[in-house]
Amino acid sequence: MTKSTSPKPSTALQQNPLISFGRGICAYSEVKPSDIAPAIDFLLDRAQYAVDHAVDPATPANWNDLVEMLEDATESLSRSWGVVSHLNSVADTPELRAAYGEMIPKVTAFFSSLGQNLALYQKFKELSQSADFSQLNPAQKKVIENSLRDFRLGGAELPDAQKPRFSQIQDEQALLGKAFSDHVLDATDNFVHLISNTEELLGLPDDAVAAAADLAQQKGLQGWAFSLHFPSYYPVMQYSENRSLRRLMYEAYVTRASELAPQYSNGKLDWDNTQNMLEQLKLRDEEARMLNFKNYAALSLAPKMASSVEEVDAFLTNFAQKAKPFALKDWQELSEFAKSELSIDGLEPWDIAFASERLKQERYAFSENELKQYFPLPKVLEGLFGVIQTLFGVKIESADLPTWHADVQSFSVKNAENQIVAYFYLDPYARPGKRGGAWMDDARGRRELPNGEIQVPVAYLVCNFAPPVRVNGVLRQPTITHDDVITLFHESGHGLHHLLTQVSALGVSGINGVEWDAVELPSQFMENFCWEWEVLEKMTAHAETGKSLPKELFNKMLAAKNFQNGYMTLRQVVMSLTDWRLHSGLDPQNAHGQAVLDLSRSIADQFNVMPQPAISRWINTFSHIFAGGYAAGYYSYKWAEVLSADVYSAFEEAAKLTGSVLDEKTGTRYRKEILEVGGSRPAAESFKAFRGREPSIDALLRHGGLVAQ
């Protein structure tokens, strides 16, 4: 029976930071692990009340009484749980991890039950068939249509006898995904290699040496310490002349979270993801078959642009075939250079980044470290904001929102009328307890509230750049690599999709409801500006002299843009094919323990041009597909790259007429047809509305140098 009134928080709960922020911004630093269970339990109870009310026969099947009320309660739960998940990613502690892990089954069970609720599904069907439906705006209609699809995919039409098992599958997948991520983080955090002899540091840039000294000091050690966090690990691979050090670091990196990893935890190995991956694949396969799909890849396509398993496989295979000749050329050039100039006869994986950097320096007469000095983070941000403000007619200003760490910055986004339309956070630096990689996440979505006000969106932009270090006792302005600049622009593209939406129905505002294989379009689109002189000239200032990037160095950098792009493209396609065939070509129910590794190796052997060592267990840290929501979806990076390159070519065409890729007219059209509409219409329609035609792969191949001269 439905309760008479929605649950009200007790006096103690009203003070709980996961409850008290309401529709505002959470006081992140005040959240304690002990706050999590009581707050989430209460919000689950309130959300369940909303569900019970929605399915009550007395509740009318209309937008306000059904969708709005349900959205209110589930949004409150999602936002508070989102804070907990966010803190688990950026400020991990054993206590927080335990409290988060305790609540995962409850939260997963609730959302799983929501998708399976046949009475609720019937209510949404009733609304879709009512006279009221025709009065809804297109975004609201899309929310209803997506909801009906999601009910079907959530198991609402399953026989009652199968629903408990379907729910159990969701619970187990959530816990396995968290465990996978925890294992990768623990394996990364717990490796430290200490060097006490300066001769072993030969070739490393000053800032990498300073960072290693800092890390050693933080850990109470004497000398220079190196970790497997990327800002510490990669300079060793790229610059160290100590081949045995490169090999040691490489082998530690590619065996993380595997049976070959060093025996941590008092000799007890408990971070091996081998069985975890197979268990996740079994559960996904079982879920797909329960919903009458041949495999999980087929199930994953239901809300995407691509139309069939075969279409995606053919897209990736064809892409691999186009890239392979260029990758072979890259490999042959590198091998010959390593042999003749570096006396490395027989290139090993731990030599590749080092030899590539040396070849790049010789061919283009500059180093990544030299280039890096021109990209102080504050100046890069100034340049990024300049691009956004010019193209999209907004103003970005510093804000003073509550944060979770001293390094975190916050900003407001204002429109032409000086009204705040969005906020975002930037958490730029790597640190212990923070998950690796870079991502944008939704802290709050845009929606029209019941009182008619607009709730403005809030986004998290998270990166893992090398933090500022002390050189000769002075804290040096943090500089980032050009690759880091590209990463920042990429994540800001996702952020803009979320922040500049004009859709007021939460389910399809911003990134919500956007097909997964189109969601990377705005992020990859922004990367293109990182190669434009008119942009870089204004966003560079040498860390010591303050001078802008010289045009001569820019020209060298541009000439080197597609250096080894055949190899890099092939690497991405191989990762995509591995993901795709794990979910479409493997029978996980009858697979042995090493089946995931074996399949990944067979694809690499078929397509890669560089031999992979027997020790490599890179698949054991493929967090995108085992902990990051990209299962049977990693191909979307390449799929969306075709779209984004084609979209950017419109700005290149405009530049031929106006002299600038920062063309406001084209930017306004892009904002209107892509960013503002969010998920309120199919991505294919948005693309066509902007470009006036179907997408073409030509621009991507041209940008990547993957066409015959």
C-alpha cells in the first residue's frame, strides 16, 4: 500500500551533507563515510515512495503527476549517490571505499527494480497512448520513448520468475566493476621504485626528477621514487636512457592487476582481475540472452546509432585495414632508426616510447619536453576559455563553489545577458587515492523545476596532469604536455555538451539520452583547435621567459602531428575490436580462465604490427570496458571521430572565407544544432541539421594523414 506522505528527513538527517544540499551544491569536504548509509537509505525510501505513488491506479498517467514526481525523487537519489561515487573516484580512502561498497547493492537493486517494474511500464505506455502525449514538446516525448525502450531493456517484460535473477545480475555486475577499478587503483598506488644513484636518472627531464624527489619525500624515503601513475611512469618510458629501468617500469605497468603482478599485501595477491573479467562477460551474456539478444554486443546497440553487430565489426575491420599499411611504415622506420642511431638491435616494447621520442626529435628538431615548457596550465585555461567564449557567445568566470581538494577550481558560465547558465569544476592533478585517466561527469543536469525555474547544470572535469613541483626550493608553475592540452580540450567538449544544453527535460538534456556511439562527437571536435596557430599563439607562454610559442616550433609540431598516427590509430582499433569481439564472438559460459587474454592476444597478433610480449596483461586494466561503462562501446571513439572530423571540416571551410576557424557564425550553428539539443533528437538528425548531409570518413582520414600522398 502506498504511504500517505513522502518520507521526511529527521533533524539529524537534515544536517547530513548528502541531504542538506538539496538542489544546490554539496559541501564535498564535509561528507564523512558515516554520512553515506543513512542518507542513501533515506533517499532510497523516498524514491520508492515516488514509485509506489506513480503506479497507484489513482495517479493520472500524465507528465506532471507521473514523470515529474518520479524524476524529482530519483534525481535526488542519483545526485547524492553521484557525490559519493565522485568522491570514491577522486578522494578514495579505505573508510569511504567500504561505505560506498556497502551501499552499491542497495542502489543497484533499486534502479534494477525500477527498470523491471511492469506496473510502471504500463503507466508510461498509457501516457504514450493518451491525448496528453500529443501536447508534450519533442524533448518530453523523447523522454517517454526512451523510457519505454529502457523498460524493455531493463527486464520489465520478463516473466516474474526471472526478474530476481535479472536483478541479481545487475548487482553482481556493479560490485565486479567496482572491484575491477579498486584492483587497478591499488595495484597502481602500491608500486614504488626507488633510485638512489643519480646515474640511473640519465636522460630524465628536470621536472620529472624533481617530481620523483617529491614523491620519495612524501613517502619518507631517500632518493627518487617512481610510481605507475602516468605522470611519473611515462617520462621514464619516454626519456630515460637507462634501458633496464624502462624495462622494470614497463613490466610493472603491463602486469598490474594480473597474476604476474608483484606479490603485494604481505605476499597475498588479491588484485588479479583475470577471473573478474570473465565473470563480468558471463553476466553480460546471460543478461543479453534473457532479453532475447544473441549476445551482449547486440543488446548494447539498442540505444546506439550503429544498426547491427556486423556493421560495427566491418567498420572496425575496414578501419584496421586502412591504418595497417601506415602502421607498418611507422614500425619499420622506428626499428631502422633504433638500430642505426640508438644501437638497439631488436626493438622491445619498453624501447618504443624512448626510440619514438628520439626519432621525433631528430626528424622535427624538437622534444615533447621542450614543447611542454610553453603550456603553463593557467595560460592553457585562458586559451581554452577564449575559444569557448568566441565560438559560443558565453563568458567563463572563476566561481567559489565548495570543493573536495585544495587543487580543485570552480567556474561559472554566463550567457550574453550575463546570466549564469552553468557551473563546472576542474580537478587537474594526479594524486594518491585518485583514479587515473580523465573524464567529465554530470554533477547536476539542466531541467525545468515544478515552479517553472530552470535548474542550471553543473559538470566535473577531471584530469591527471603532473602536479606542480619544487625546483631548487621554488614551486614551479605547472606545465602540461601538448597531449595533456588535447585531453583538457576533449573533456571540455563533453562539458560543453552538458553545460550549454537548452533542453529542459532532464532525461534528454545535455549528454543525457545521447547515443553512446555519438557522445564523443563534441569532445573529439574540440581537440582540433589544439592544432590551430591562431589558438596556440594566444594560449602559450614559456614557463621561464613568458614568450609565446614560436611559429617555427609550431610548424615543426604541425609537421609531427601525424607522427606514428598509423600505429596509434591501429592501436585504438585493436582495443575497440577486442572489446567488440569479447562481447560478440566469445562464448563466456564455456570459456576457460585465460580466455579473455587469449582473445585479446589473437586480435593483436592479427592486426598489430608491433609484437606484444608474453608478459603483457594490458587487458586486466582495460577499465573503460570493465569499470567505466564502455562495454561493447569502445568502438564509439572511432565511430564518433568520423562525425567530429566531418563537423570540424565545416569550420575549416568557413576559415577559407573568413580567415579564422573561430568563426562565430559556424560556432552558433554548431551550438544550436549539436550542443543545445542534447539527447532530445537522434544524433544522426543533429549531424545532418548541422552538416546538411550524411557523414563522410574523408575528413578523418585527411586529418590523420591516412591517405596516400
